Amino acid sequence: MKIKIKIAKLPFMVKIAVPSLLLGFGIFFGTKYYGNTSKVSYITETVTIGTLMTSISASGTITSGDTTYITTGSTGTVSKVFVKNGDVVTKNQKLAEINLDDLGQETKTTAWNNYQKALVNVKTVETQKEIDAINVLQKKDALKKAENAKRDAHSGGWNPTTRNPYTDTELMIVDKQYEEAIAGYDAAVSNSSISNANISLAQAKASAAYRSYQQVSSTVYAPASGIIDNLALAVGVSIGNTQTSSITVSSGTDSTSNSVSVNSQKIGAIKNPEGQYQATVSLTEVDVTTVKSGQKVTLTLDAFPESSFTGTVLAVNTSGSVSSGVTAYSATILLDKTSIDIYTNMAVNATIITSTKTDVLLVSSSAIQTSTTGSYIQVLKDDKTTDVAIETGSSNDFQTEIISGLSEGDVIVTATSSTQTSSTTSKNSSGNTLFTGNSRNGGMPGGPGF
């Protein structure tokens, strides 16, 4: 059937719209869409031989540094200052003189008296050592006599006191005397063995008493060798008993007599150019079993975000402490020498290298897949992938050691990506091709009149 249209009688807009409409319907009813195709891309890497380092992370604070603070418990007015900031001093060098007030004089006298008593105690334990040595010789001689008496008594000899054979009771007495001689000799040896320890303890107390005296005497001494820093002393400056930390001036033998507590004042510092910083970090129950003395450490400090530090584990406290039901263990880290001024109590983050393996096969951990039969990796060869069973060893956050299944140079798949392409062909009712196109990821193509 033919359709006749008198175009001449139609308005201008209709003349254009009708052919376009017919063309559109022809495309609509004649268009066919064909199936999608997918292309898989592989992200690969090559199996290499390298070094695998495993580590754990911990946080803590700087617990000691290269600075020794100058403190004094004296009270009075500064009369002389012998050094200035930047000067190099040695331990126990005089730094300043103080005119003590009444409280200062009283404290100094007490401290000196306690020091003298401590020296007397040293002499006493030194004398006791000689007494103990003599006692050992006497007890040894007594043991020898008791041993001979026992041997003679049981060999049929006569009692030298009664000039008659030993009775059963006398034999028992001889045996008991021998046992007592052994006990006496052992006790004498034990007492003598701790004589040196008693002397060392007495000497330590005397040293402590002298340091207490120095802390409250009219002279300020350098507590360590190094460079003077932040010294806040000048002639005429008044030093008062106003600080919160205290020094107890005592002989150490009686906490209630010959004892006075005074407050110490920080008046400067001494920096040791050869000193090293220490940090203490907290470890979990799992991590503490892998941390050992001598392991290498890298550290960062919040105060120095642009710097990185290195160090070594000095010791691990395996006793642990419990807080709110959580057990933590501390590790002490010695930092390597640095020119950066670090202060105590600064926050520190540490990475402790717990193990290092060299010359091992390494792959990215993301390449490893698992199934019910074990671990495997996809190996790419000639654009084809093959699942290869593997045996793994140690690993860190990024890499895993391969014990068997792969060789150096193998190309493995670490990840895949898929690109989907849609092919579309459009024809009109007459069978003529009007549009052919591709659309990625399933997108619908456009076309004339649609």
C-alpha cells in the first residue's frame, strides 16, 4: 500500500519533521544489539631474591638524656660564681659559693655529722672483716680437734678425761660435738663471705651521705663532667627553700634521728657531648616474645617530625605490669648519637627489627591466594595464567618469603582488572546499516534519531 503525502500543502516545519520521524522509526524498529565482551588485564611483578625484615611497633618516651641537672638544697645568697654557660667542667668541680642563712647552716651541720658517722661505720665493718677471718681460723681448728676426737673414740681409744674406754653416752657426746664444730665452722665461713659486701654497702652509704652534704653545703659542685648549660646563678641571687622536690639529709641508719628534709632547686644543667639518650617503650604480650637485646631499632619523635633516629634494644623487662587487666612489658632502647637536642619525657615511636633473612625468594603478600588445599600464586607465561601451589615462610606487612613452588624471575599476578566492551549494530527497515559502535563497561550507544 502506498502512502501519499502532499508535501506542498504542509507547513515548512512539517516538511522537515515527517521525514525525520519516519527515519527515527526505521532505526528504532531496525536496530539490533549484540553481546558484551570482557578483556582481563594483569598487574604483575617478578619474583626476586632479597632481604626480608620483620618488625614490631611500640611507643613510649625518652627516659634519660645527655643532660645532668645541677641542683642544690642550700639556702642563702650567692657570693661567687666560678663558671658561665658554655664552660667545660669536670665532675665535683666548684661552680659557685653561697652565704648560707640560719636554716642552711643547720642543714649543712646535720649533713656533715651524718657523713662522719657513715665513715665510722665503714671502719667498723672493715674491722669486723678481720674479726670474721680470725673466727674462721678458730672454728677450723675446733673442727679439726672434734674430728680427731670422734675418730679416736670410735677406733677403740680411751677417753683422755676418764682414762677409761668410751661409754655409749660419751660416744654420743663426741658425735654431737663434731656436728656442732661443723655448724660453727660453716657459720664462720658464711659471715666472713659477706664481709666484703658489708664493706661495699657501708662505703656506698658514706658516698651517699657525702653527696647529701655537697647538696646542702655552701659550695655548689658539678654533678657530672660536661658543658655548662642554662646556669641561673649570679652574685647576689637569693636561693630559697621553695621547690617541690626534696633531699633527705640522713646517715641512712635511722630515718627519724639525725635527719632533715630540704627542698632542692634546679639551677642549671650539664650537657655531656658523648652522652646518649635512652627511651622506654611498652610491648604487648605477643610482641615481647620476639624482642631481644641487641636488635636494631628505628625511631621517630613527635617533636622532630622531619628527623629519623636509630638505636639498639638494651634490655627487656619480662616481669611486666598489669593495668586495667592489660599486661604490658617495657623495653629499654639506647639511641645512637645525634646532634639534635632531645629532652626527657618526649614521646617516641619505635620500630624494632625482630628478624632479618637474606637471600630469600620474595613476593608481594597481595599475590598470595588460598584455597581448601593450601596457598597458591598465579604465574603468567605466554599470556596465560597457571595456579602454582607454594610454601610460604616469614612475612611482614608487604612481602612474604617463598620456600618452594616458585623460582627467581617468575612473573606472577598480583592483581587483575576487567574491562567490559559492548558492540552494537543499527540498521533501518530496509536493511541498511545506519550505526555501528562500541561502549565500555556495558554502556548503551547512542545513534541518529534515538
